[in-house]
Amino acid sequence: MSNSDVQSGSIGYIKAWALAAGGMVGGGIYVSLSVVIEAAGQYAWLSFLIAGIAAVLSAYSYAALTNKYAKSGGVFDFLEEINHKNMGGIISWLLALGYTLTISVYAYAFGNYLSYAFGMGDIATEVFVICILTSMAVLNLAGASKLTAVEVAIVSANLIILLVLGIAGLLDWQPEQLSAGIETRTINASLFGAAAIFVAYEGFQLLTYEYEDLKSPKKWFTTVLTSAACFVVLCYIIVTLGATMIAGAHGIVAHDGVSLSFAAQQKFGFIGLVCMSLAAAFATSAAINSTLFSTAKLMKRIAREHELPQWFNQTNKNDIPSNAIILIAFVAGSFAMLGSLSNLVEAASLVFITVFIIVNSLCYIKLGHVMRYMGLAGALLSFAIMGFLIVRLSNNTPMSLLMIVGAVIAITVAHVYFRKSKK
């Protein structure tokens, strides 16, 4: 019996499921709904389904490979195991950028939902962004970041509030609301919508970085990760349809960044506004906290393998990678205050689509049983989604695409130079 069969971590399958689902829902639906409806119109629900299928397949690939190698390094360990440590380093640098962009999206959502609830403007939003990132950084540096029981409670309450809103809207079914006030889209637009909001499904892979803290994960890890992803797909579709029934497509798009609070206010009045704003605040803050912790932990792991400067391996008295925490929080805050919501969401989506293509491909190559074809399907679907996202960025915001490509090139060159400097 292998060590991972009997490892006695502190996280069982129920908590793991909640953390995996919470990692996705934590900020995804709050910031992506207006983006996907603007892109896909009445087919926004189909966009979430298409992107969701790719996420479920990717979740399977992540879980299968993590179980195979029984390590907590994610894609870095997968590539290291097949003697591609150099590529693993580059991908890890790219992932760090993706997670930082994601944190900025969550912080942007936190600031917008709170300022909307209090009837404040842009300055208040920026103040809230600074406050939440500073608070989460301090919490991490103090060594009190992974409060698993608290995260599970937040995830549970968050899912209940979202589903209540979605179901309430579905009970008042008015299909004309799906395109009310906006231009009607063709079904092909669902593919562009799926590409634009792929980041909404980012988060399940954070659990792979906690693999060594799981209790006997070989028995349940694959089932937990894939079932959590399936549930989130269903949740997103219910919320998308329900919120649009309530607020109409134009209402969702017009309230970019706070669309769910607007829908809740329309349906339940002041109580709805308060409940959804609190849900958004707690969910996004938990997502920031978890992603910040996991990203710093990943960077420390990569630095320990000499694929990042040792500066990222330095820890404080609480054994927390303090330099990484501070840098990530600072850069994320800069992105949140300088970038638009759509640009941040799409940039992060492109990063994670790229990584998911690699992980799904490795699943197909390295697994020996018939289920490896799930990896092949995931790689092909993710590759198609990436193509649509590139086309969308080329047509709508070519400068954003150039900046993303430039960042990838810069990361690759910097990593090559870093490796040469060690010799």
C-alpha cells in the first residue's frame, strides 16, 4: 500500500469537496456573468456549459495525475516527472501570473459589490480593493490563512444564496428576458462566451496543492474534484438563467461587476441587496485568501526546486513565504485598479486555458487505461476554446492580446536567463 493510500491529513473528502467547489464559485460567477451575457447574449447559459465541460475534463486530468504522482506541486510536478522540469518552471511562472490576475479579479469584485451596496463611487471601490488585499496579506503573513472550517461555512452559505436567487428567477420563466435590451446573438456566440469566462472555473486545481494535507486521497480525490466541478457547472447555469429572468440581459450588462446584487435587489428588495452583497464580499475575500496562500506556497515550492529565485523561498517567523505574499498582493492590487473587468477576466482565462491544455495532454500521454481519453477530449476542447478567445481578443482588444503574448514571451526569456545565471 502506497503512502498516499494511508496518509493521515486533516482534510477529508467532505471538506475537500467544499473547498474545490468554493475555489471556483468564490469569485467566478460574481464577475463573469455580465461578461458572458455581453458576449453570448441568450446563449450565456450554453457558454457556461461548454466551458464547464472543459473544466470537468480538466479536473479529472488534474486529479488522475495528482493521484498518480502523489505530490502537491500540480503541473510543475507533472512535468518534472517526465523530465521536463525546465518547461515546468516556465508554466509555473505563467501560473503565478494567472493566479495574480485572478486575485485582482476577485478584489475588483469585492470592491465593486461593497461600493454598490453602500451607494459609493469609484474611489470607494479602490479603497475597498486596497483594504481587502492588505487584510488578506496580513492574515497570511500572520499564519492564520487556511481556516478550513470557516471557508467551508462561507462556501455553503454562498451556494445557498446563489441557488435561491437562481431558482427564484427560474420560477418566473420569461425566455424573452435572455436577450431583452441587447442584440440577439447566434448560437456560435456561445463559443466566444465560453472563451471569455473560462477563468470562472479556475480554482479546483488549488486543491491539488493541498494534496499532502488530504486524508487518504487515493480513495476519493478524483471523484471529489470532478463531482465538485459538475456541481459548479449546474450552479452557474441555474444562476445565469435565473438572474437574467429577473434583471433582463440589459440589466445584467448595464450593471457590469455587480450584476448579481442588482438582480437580487430587483427580486427581493433591500434584503436581497444586503444578502447578495454580503455573499459576494465573503466569497471573494475567501477566494482571495485561498488563492493568495496557494500561489505563495506554489512559488515557494518552485523556488525550492531552483526554478524561481530564492527570494521567493524566504519565510517569516510563521514559516510563511512573506516575500511572495507581499509581491502577489501588490501586483494584484495594481491590476485591479488599472485594468477593466473584461480585460482581467479574459487575460486570466487565456492563461488557464493554456495550462489546462498541457495538463489534459499529459493525462492522455501518461495514463495507461481507457479513461485517459478524457484527457484527450479535455485538451481538444480547451484548445478550441483558446482559439475562440484569441479571435475575440484580436477583434475586440488587440492591445490586450499583444500584452498577454508579450508577458508570456517575457516570462520565457526571464526564466531562460535565470537558469543560465545559476550555471
